[in-house]
Amino acid sequence: MDVTAALARWHEVAEAGDASRLPALVAEDGVFRSPAVHTPQEGRDAVVGYLSAAFTVLGPQLRYLREWVGPDSAILEFSAVVGGKQVHGIDMITWDDAGLIRDFTVMVRPLQGLQAVIEEMGAELVRMLEAAGD
């Protein structure tokens, strides 16, 4: 697995904010973990749904600042503004042997930023569900 290529694909899709390209990046058994939800969200559809919502909520202001890369993983430090609140956090991404995202964990600080993310992510997920029901 070429972590450099997998990371480059992530950056390309994230910078474009193109959620339609997310399914091609995520393993079928991928897992999404966030401080905004109590339990891990399992399966490609769930991971793609949460990452799509994050593109909408964080995307316009999201800036990756630094990254640390391992043999099959990376930690990406980011900043953004959500609901007028400064958000600082990390994305921890692990890829499988095929270069697909196996695990995506988000950590966010400070508390006020996290609360803004929870509110706006919740509203975006509801909007997405309602749109899917139409």
C-alpha cells in the first residue's frame, strides 16, 4: 500500500469538496469515529455520509496545517471556523492494503468549537436524510 498516494487522493477530494468521489476512497467495512457521535459509524455508506456532511460544514474554511505519516496511516492537523467558532483538530486516517480508508477518526477542540461542529453536523445530516427521502 502506498500511503503517499492514498493521502494525495484524500487531499485532492477534500480540497475539491467533491463528496461524489468519497465512495471510491472508503473501504466497504470502513469506520468513522467522531466526538460528535457516541458510537463508531460502520460501513462505507455511513463513513461517506459523515464525511460528506463534514465537507459541507467544515469544507469552506478547512485548512490542513501539518501532517504526520506512518506506513498505513496519517494524522492531519486542521483548523476551520464553524458557526463563528474557531475549530482546531486532527483527522487520523488508516488505510487498508488496497489504499482505501479503513478508519477515520476525528478529534476537535476547544469545547465551544466542538459544540458548533455537533450542532451544524447534526443539522446537515438531517438535511441529507430528508433530501434522500424525497
